[in-house]
Amino acid sequence: MVSRSIELNETDSLASGYLLRMQDQERRRLARELHGTTGQNMAALHMNLSLLSASAGELEPRARRALADSVTLAQVCIREIRNLARALYPPLLDEAGLVTALRVYADDYSRRTGRNLDLDLPDRMDRLPQEVEITLFRIVQESLANRNGDAGGPKVVRLTRERDSLVLELAELAAAQTIAGVPEVQERARLLGGRLDVTPTSLRVILPASLGSSEKHSFSLDLRND
């Protein structure tokens, strides 16, 4: 009976990890599609409308106003598509790494919300395995996005490499336990062999330092029914 329970728990764990990875892969696919297809189509539409605006003097006043509104609307759509694509999967995460992606995300977050977010990040850090970078970025993103009621998100994001661990700390939280994304953060950390420590005002994700190497991490899930 105990053995069966352990097997079920392991299966649930594998399934949970599989779903998180599939979710991240789908986000990346959607981001690329939005940027490469929908975004480009909207840019072409904006260009065509701008060309029409050059000869708008021949139109009636009502038509000129409608054309001007359409140009503005196209600009807004382009901006929103870009913001959505970056939220789904920031291209800088692949191009420049975790530290740069977090800095850009923090600037964008502060600009959108009016909330200051202090970053305490290494000036230089070697690239981490893709899965680790995605996990740490998602944890920051989800802690800022998933709040219950009036509980504020973190005011400080700190990333440090200690002797035997890699630590991401989300500090100065109004009430860490009320962050809606805590269970998912805990699951993401666990899947990489780490843990989540929760205090009244902070979340600390602690991962094994060995994950910072170039070692490849694989994952498989057998869904066959025996």
C-alpha cells in the first residue's frame, strides 16, 4: 500500500512537471507567432494606413478622422502585441540571459504599474541551463502577477550564487503567504531539486549550485496504463 502511494505521488509529480514544461513551450511558441506573424501583419497594416493618410486631404472630414483613428488604433495594437509577446516569453531570455531579461522586465513592470522594483543581481553571471533560466524568470514574473487582494508583490528581487546553492529571493512582500502563485513556485523549485522557503515577508528559492553548470537536464513522462 505504501509502495503504491509512493508510485502515485511520483506519477503526479512527473505529470505536474510535464505540464509546466509544456506550458512554457506553448508560451514560447505563441510569443514567436505573435511577434513574427501577427505583429508583422499589424506593422504592414499601419504602414498602409500611413500611406493613405498622406493623401487624406482629398477625403471628407469624417473620413479623415476615421483614417487618423485607424492609424492610432494600429499603433496601439502593435504595442499591445509586443507587450503580450514579451510577457509570454521574453526574447532576451534566449538572446542575453536571465540577468538582462530580469532587468528589462523590471523596468517594464515599473513603467506599467508605477511600482518601484529594486534589483540586486550579479554584474556578471555565466549563462545558466535554459530550464533554470526559464524557471527563475517565471518565478519572478508569477510573484509579481499573482497577488490576492491588496497583498503587494515583492519590492526587491535578489539573485545570488552561494557556495553550494543558487538563491533567488523575493523580498519585502506585504504578506508572502498570500501570493497566489506560491504552490506553483514551490513546484517549479522542486522540479529542479530545490526548495522554497517562505517567511512572513519573503520567498526564497534555493536551487543546487550544480544547476548552474552546462549539465543537461532531461525529462520524460510515461503515460501508458499498465
